[in-house]
Amino acid sequence: MIDIIVPALGLLAAGLVAGFAAGLFGIGGGFVVVPALLIVLPLLGGDPHHLAHVAIGTSAATIIVTSLRSLSAHARRGAVEFEILRGWALWIVLGCGAGVLLADHVDGRLLTLIFGTGVALMSVNFLVPQLSDKVVSSDMPGGPVRIAFATGLGAFSSLLGIGGGTLAIMMMTLCGRTIHRAIATASGVGALIAVPTTIGFVAIGLSQHGLPWGSLGYVNLPATAAVAAMSILTAPLGVAAAHSLPSRPLKFVFGLYLLFVAAVMFSRSM
């Protein structure tokens, strides 16, 4: 019984934190869910070689719920720029396809290391005031630049099982959007990334053996249900907190959060 209760409680707690983080920071919650799953999934059995892939695929599945819940709450406050989402949608989906195909050929430990490195680099943008306050344009990029960014965003995010909110927020704040509007819009980016990524990780994992109990391909269904159920409760609370905080403290807290996640991932890759 204890063997079941411990992972269940861990997943429920991860869902509560992921939902709040998704609403607060405009991310899908993958930066919370992936590290938590890497701790909990071994309790469900399976070949350790597959754990990183299952963690990333499952994270993507939970992001569908957390992102849509956060997007809805931000939209009610009139903070979401849907025009940006429409312009990025096709290229993000194509990038996700490329990221899933790449993930199928990457070793799990290397995937964890890439995750930690990417998170650490992104934290600098929010911790250094000279970078976090920098604006390079008053307009969002179009044409080839938009295509390249949105495609790369989809590929990178699907490879790591994250909602892509961090990179999207960086782009939007550099282009003159306030951190609050950037966070609100980025919550929609998570949904655009999570759906094709989840489908892809199910597909590439169907032929694998030795997966944790309850897995459909590289997506663990019990873990998805537990995390998603809790994130629904806390995502609106994160949204409320985001809109009540001043811009600079919000950026700094986000940067510290990313550094913590990077440290956890580096420790898991050793």
C-alpha cells in the first residue's frame, strides 16, 4: 500500500505546484513536472533507460490541461494576445514534430543534461536587470524570423517536455510586451506545443518494452491524471498572483525558479 501512496502523493503535490507555476509564470509546468516525475516514476517500475522519455512525454500531456486552464484565466483578464498565437501556431506544430523525432534518438541521461543546461541559460535573462528590461523592438517579428523562432520553439520545447513559455516570454518582452501580457500569451503557447508533443511521445513509445506501469507509449496515464487534476485547482491562483506582482520582482522570482530547476536536473544527469 505504501508503495502506491508515496508516488501518488508526490504526483498530487507536483500537480499543485505545476498549476500554480503555470498560472504565475505563463509556462506549462514542465519545469516542475519533469523533475518530479524523474523522482516518482522509478516507484512505478520499468526500465530506468526509459524514465527520462516517459517523464517528458507525461509532462507534455499534463501541460495540455495546465496551459488551457491558465489561458482561460488570463483571457478573462484581457491579457492574452491571440494574434501572436495565431501567427505562431503552424510553425510551432511543425517544430514539435521535429523535436519528437529527435527525442527518439537521444539518450535519456543526455536529454536530462540538455534540459538543465537550457534552463540555466534562460534564467540569466530574468536575473540580470540589464537583460530583463531590454527592449529591441516595439513590434513582434514577422516573415522568416517568426518562422525560425516559432519552429525552433516547438522543437526545443517538445524535446524537453516543456510548454515553451520561457522562450516565448523572452521574445515578447524583448519586443516591448509587458511581463504580464507576455506571461498571459505564453500560456497559450504551452497548449499549442503540448498537443502534438503528447501525440508524438505516445507514438514513438508504443513499441518500447519495460515502461513504468500505466504507460501508453511514453505517456504515463496515472501520473498525467494526478498532476492534471491538481493543476486545475491552482492555475487560477497563479494567474491572480502574476497580475498582482510588479514586473521586476516577478522576473527575478522566475529567474531564481529556473536556476533551482537547472540544479535539480544537473544532479539527475550525473
